Amino acid sequence: MRINYERCGYCGACVGVCKSMAIELIENRVVIYEDRCKKCKACMIVCPLKALEE
């Protein structure tokens, strides 16, 4: 997964839905830890701005 920062509104919706704790909101910046990501795509589904991409 990767984040399109031009679209991201930093709402944290993706953080709340990630069961593998692969996404964090740190100082108004969304960070994805690829080594933890299970590629379930829950973050893509919940993102209101469609900022997450494969």
C-alpha cells in the first residue's frame, strides 16, 4: 500500500481500521509500515478521499 499525499486529508480513518497496526498518524503524517501490512485493503475501502493505492 502507498499513500497519495496529494489526496490524503489526514483524517486517520485508515489507522482505525488497520487490524495489523501497519498504519500510524504521526505529526499529521500518515505512515505505512509495509512489513506489517497484510494487504487486506480495509484502509482503501474506508478512506473517504481514496488516497490509498496498491
